[in-house]
Amino acid sequence: MEFSAKQIAAFIQGEIIGNEDVTVHTFAKIEEGIPGAISFLGNPKYTSYIYNTQSSIVLVNRDFVADREVNATLIKVENAYESLAKLLNLYEMSKPKKQGIDSLAYVAPTAKIGENAYVGPFAYIGENAVIGDNSLIYPHTYVGDGASIGKGCTIYSNVNIYHDCRIGNECILHSGVVIGADGFGFAPTAEGYEKIPQIGIVIIKDKVEVGANTCIDRATMGATVVHEGVKLDNLIQVAHNDEVGAHTVMAAQSGIAGSTKVGEWCMIGGQAGLAGHAKIGDKVGIAGQSGVPGNVASGSQIMGSPSFDAKKFFKASVAFKRLPEIYTEVNALRKEINELKKQLNK
């Protein structure tokens, strides 16, 4: 499918600089541009590529000013990266969608499958499970008894959604995701650890995306809740009875221990760990590999293990790098002081 610069500019409300009739049929990075491709320039570090890219169209921010000739047609927009995201979504939506129930799938007699939904081969849909309209259930996925999946969801291969868990509308769950496995609950006894039954569920609200091999555990009682618009990277652990606020993002290998509440619009870096029973406020930034032992106020920016204010951390890290030098200086000063004491005592 081809689109002209004129059509693209109309869709993203951009200003064309160059040939409005040039067409594109694919996407490419600006440094790897080819004829017939559209690229974008969002990071100033890549500005040099715009002068020799082979891409036919390049999206640029409105404040971009070329200091020499550019061969590609430019489309100026408020935010080149956001405009590219809109075009990629349009491209994705234009692809044909699978529909129907494959003959090799198992669908329980009491399950409800919505209109235009797809259930791939070797998928399992349990008793009283619900699959919403236009949702895609790819092969080898398991949807347990009583589980529900909303409209327009994409559930990739080898996802496991345990019994009674609820997935909202327009969610994406990537391969290997496990929703609703038992929380890590054991009571110590004289004979060992006795398992505490985990009788709660997981509730995932609308427009949540969960990366490959991420696990969200069911609650001991009640629900583990992931609110609207949350984006979870690959290999993340969300433990029992956690609550993740709307539009929070978490990078790979981060984890939240049980019964912790994370606020809205938080950003959690890779390999960060949050202790249990903590309350994290709204719009908190947690740097990668931070260890968060307790509550964090809204608007805080923290890092380190144990974590503390990011600005103080940077100052402390400067001092930390100088510790060997400071140690040598302190020892030298100690010797000088001892010599002075000896002389004074004489």
C-alpha cells in the first residue's frame, strides 16, 4: 500500500517542504533510508543523516532548519516521534486481521466468543470464559475457566491467563506472559512452609501492554490491579495484591513485591526492585537498578540501593569515586596531627 506525502501530511497535520506527490510504501531509520521509505528525525544527534538519506520522505519537527540542500521531501510537524507513532499505528491497522476459530483450537461449550474474534490452533478457552469482539488469541494460548478478555485485544502465543482473571479492552499480551499464577504466599511452621491458598484474581484495565515473559500474580484475596494505559516491558514481576497506577511504565527486569501500591504516571527503570507493602506516589521516577525499601512521595526522583533523592545520589557518587584519594589524604593528615601532638607534648 502506498501513500503520498500529501496524504500523510493531511493525516498528521504537517507542512510539506518538497514534492507533495512523492509516495512511500515502507518505513526505515533515517541512517538506513531507501527510496520509497519514510523516516523521521527526532534526535538532533542524527541531523547529519538527513542530508544524504535515501528515504523519500522524512518527518521533522517544525523548528528544524536545514543548513544545506535536502533531497528528501520533508513534512514538518509538532513532534516527529509522535507523528511517526500515529503512522505506524495506521500501518498496523491496515494489515488484514485473522478471524474465526481454528479447527485445532479447543473452546469449551459454555465459553463466549465475540464477533470477528480469532482463536488460533491449539489454543484453549475454558468453561465460561469470554473473548471480546475483534480480539486475537494466537496459538498455544491458555484462557482459564471464567477468565474474560475485552474487545480488540491481542494475546500472542503461549500466554497463560489463569481462571477468573479479567483483561480489559485493547490490551496486548506478548508471548510467555503469565496472568494470575499464585502469589508467593507461605506460612512458616515447625515442619516447613505451608502454602497459603491464593484465592484472589488479577484485573488488567484497558489499553495495557505487557511484555514477553512478564508475570502478574493473583491476589491472596481481592485483586492485583493494573490500571489503564500501563506499559510493562519484558521479564517483569508484579506480585500478589499489588496495584499499578494508570499510565505507569516499567522497564525490563524490574519487580514489585507484594501489596505495594504504585501511583499514576510513574517511570520505573530496568532492574529496579520495590519492597512489599510500600506506597509509591504519582509521577515518581525510579532509576534503573534502584532498591526501594519503603514509601516514596509523589514527584520524587530517586536512585541507588537503598534509593534516595537522585540529585543527592549524583553528589554522593562524585564523593564515592574519590574515596581512595580521600582515604589517603585522611591518613596523611592523621600522621601530621600525631606528629604535631608529639611536638606540643615536649
